[in-house]
Amino acid sequence: MRSKLHVVICSTRPGRVGPTVAHWFHEVAIEHDQFDVALVDLAEFNLPLFDEPKHPRLQQYQHEHTKRWAASVNAADAFVFVTPEYNHGPPPSLLNVLNYVYLEWNYKPAGFVSYGGMSGGMRAVQVEKLTLTTLKVVPIIESVVVSMVSQYIEGGAFKPNDIQSDAAIAMLNELARWAECLKPMRNHSAK
Ligand SMILES: Cc1cc2nc3c(=O)[nH]c(=O)nc-3n(C[C@H](O)[C@H](O)[C@H](O)COP(=O)(O)O)c2cc1C
């Protein structure tokens, strides 16, 4: 069975550019044709600040919003986080949804499409990796970096340069390898 890739739009604010960048990557991933690809928008999940009384490891979720989010994370075999950088760190919207579940994240690889000003969101990604490894997500080294993101948006669409296009393919190739390698880890841990 083909692996399922979730392309996650991490910013949630009105007027965000996240969906524009994510739609481009979503199309690239579909054309790449090694995953079943779904676009996941954190704004649509609209999760409040983490409000579960029990540790997520127990999976005793009290709220419908958590059950819905857990089902989404559980359905994926791999993730690409399309992430901005806010104040040299991750957007709180992403850190919040990471905390909501635990086992559903375990033993799945993740890549990043990061964007921002000069930094291209790289400082945010470095911090995101720390939390993700605690959730037993495997962050991969191949990534897409978009510095000065507004310069790549024309007529409401993201227009990548050659470096970004090549980087997207390199990341998807590596992600597909990791997605297959990690599946037995998940089967083992379920026993
Ligand atoms: C609260 C806030 C903090 C920001 N901090 C940074 C930053 O540290 N580094 C950076 O490159 N861009 C920063 N920016 C600019 C963002 O890169 C730019 O607004 C981008 O469009 C944000 O992604 P979004 O539109 O998907 O929310 C910041 C923007 C906001 C709203």
C-alpha cells in the first residue's frame, strides 16, 4: 500500500501566506507520485490551547476536537510541515497541535518547507525538530527553504526557483524511503 503524506499548513492567522506555499508543494508531491497526498490545514482544525486533562500517551481524549486531530495524525505515514518563522521560532499553532497527541506521531518521518525573511524559516525548523524528536518523529535533513517569501508569490501563486523545485523532489525521495523503513517500527510497537 502507498504511504500517506500529510502536507501541513502550520500558520493559521488571517492573511497568511502558508496556504499559497503549501498548495505549490502539494501539487509537486502529487506529481512526484510516490505518496497518497493530503493537505491538512491547522486553521480548519481550530484546536484551542491544549486542553486535555490526561497525558496524550494514554489516548483518553475528552474532546471531540482532539479525537478529530488524533485521527488525522494517525492516518499519516509521513509529514511535511509548511512552516513560517515567528520571532525566530516556530508558530505557536504548530507547537500546540504537536502536544495534543503522542503515539499517533511515533515513528513517522517529517520534512519541512520553511519560509520567512532572510532566514527562510530555518530557525523555526531547528526548534521544531527538538519537539518532534521527543514525539519520536524522524525529521529528515532534506528541506525546502524560501527566503523573502513575498518575492516568490505572483498573482496569488507560489513560483519557486530551480533550487526550491529540486529541493522539493530531493525531500520527497528521501521521505518516501524513510516512510517505508519506519512502518515496521510502528507495527512492532503496536504489539
Ligand atoms: C508575529 C510575527 C513574527 C515574525 N517573525 C519573523 C521572524 O522571526 N523571522 C522571519 O523571517 N519572519 C518573521 N515574520 C515575517 C513572516 O515571515 C511573514 O509574515 C510570513 O508571511 C509569515 O507566515 P504566514 O503568512 O503564513 O503567517 C514574522 C511575522 C509575524 C506575523
